Amino acid sequence: MHRSSVVIVSPALAQANNGNWQTARRWHQHLATDHRVRITDRWPDGAAARDQVMLALHARRSADAVAAWADAHGGARLAVVLTGTDLYQADLPHDAAAQRSLALAGRLVVLQDQAPAALPAAVRHKARVIYQSAPTRQPLPKTHRHLRVAVVGHLREVKSPDTVFALARQLAGVAGVRIDHVGDADPGWAAQARATEAVNAGYRWLGPLPHDRARRVIQRAHLLLHPSALEGGAHVVMEAVCSGTPVLASHVPGNVGMLGDDYAGYFPHGDTEALGRLLLRCHGELDKAPDGTLLATLRAQCGRRARLFDPEAERRALLQLVQDLLDAP
């Protein structure tokens, strides 16, 4: 079989260990069974001459590579993958480079089913949803002595670590809730995390962890808390769902597109009172029979969404995307 050459342009490489890198790495694995695939953070480079298809992550941050590819090859064999900052911050309405990326691309890829509505109407017909995937893992044993909550994501404004800090301070007198916060942080956010530890011994900032250890934190937790201000389609949400760990998430389009319109675990972004009520309700259910509890409801709803995040489904969708790009006139 003829193996075509696919280049994945990612603004972040392995050392960043963020969502863009995780997507690039996983897509490389999925496509490498049928194609020659490489990852780069800029294009053209020394290996550019044999590239036949480009998948570019992030309309704004990969805009130079997108423009260079379109100048060299046109847009027919070019797909731009849209992230949360592309869709839900100022990039599309106000950034000319991001707008140009959308216009040049033959296809646009979004990562959850609410995302097409955020695209300009003129390019919406180019969009297809490809859910990201995670291997299924069995939940690890969970204590009944306290409710363990995992928060996983680098501490930066878009991930709303201030919501986690405010929640931990709010729950400082509640001995039965433990919060494990995983993620790298600049000095300002790190200082706030340390100050929160001093106020509530049930809150721990664990710093950056290797991916496998972070997933084990999720597996041990009763809940994943995902309080982001915006999302394109969060890795940690699908990893929690595929680990049998239900999610409490801010009610923003990127989370709704992953978990569904009717999901029972949403709270308004930044509303720590509403979030606290959900957590305390779950805490009060730890010793109850699971039938009818909020935890059981969330677990069942996540279980029904897990099929969307199946690695084989993502692999088939990516192979079809590349084939469609290769077949484009």
C-alpha cells in the first residue's frame, strides 16, 4: 500500500506536555500505521519537500505554517485543528492570522460537538468533529473516609485555578473533602497554591506530574473537577470518563460538547457556592447505597459518553480525514 506523508504542525512539542502535544503525539500514533507521519513546530523545515498533507493545530499559533503551506500547495490538502483559545477567546473575531487560517484550510477539525456553532458561518461547512480519545482504565480503589477530588491542568488563567483556591478556602472547615491539584505553575500561581495549602490541609498542590501518574490521580479520585473558563475539548475530561471517574465541570461550551447537554454535573463558571453544594452533596452520599445518588448518576452519564472517546473511533476518523484530504481536487 502506498504510504502518504503527513506533517502535523503543533505549537507545543514534548517538553510542554500540554493538550496540543498530547493531541499531536496521539494522532501520530493513530496515523503511523498507514502513513509516514512527523511532528514539527514550524513549516517549512528540512523535511518539508515530501509532505503531502498538513494537519495544523491552532489557527493562530500555527498561522505562519498554514500560510506557507497554502502558498506552496493551496488549501485542499490542509486541515486546521481548532482549540479552545481559537474558538472561545478573541482569536477568531479579532485576529487576522487566525481568520486567514480558517479561510485557507480545506478542512477544519473541532474536538467536541458544540464547537461548529462558534465558527464563522462562512466556514462552518468545512468543519467536522473528531473526538479525542483515551485508553480505558479501571478505577482504582476509593476510600470511604473522605471524598477525593482531582484537578488536573497547568495552573493558568484559562483553567481557573482561582476557582479551586476559592473552593478550598470555602471548604476549610470540612474535613471530609480532599483536593489533589496537579499541574505546573508560574511563581504567582504557585504562591497562591501554597497559601491555599496553609489555609486548608485537605488541599494539596502536587505540581507537574508525568502523564501516567496524573492519570492514576484521576483513577483514585471520586470526582474530577474541571472548572475552566473555556475549553476546546479537554483531555482530562475524556481521561476521567475513560477511567470511570465522573466529572464536575464548568458549564462552558467546550465541556458541554464533551459531556452532553443533559449532564448533571455542571456549575456556572466561577460559582464556588454552586460547586461547593455539588461537592458536599457527593460527600454526603459516600456511605449511601449507590442507586439514586448524584455520584451514581454522574458515573452512568459519563459511561454513556465513553464510547465517543474510543481510540479506534478516533483512529478511523483521522484516517478518513487524511484520505479525504488526499482525494481533494
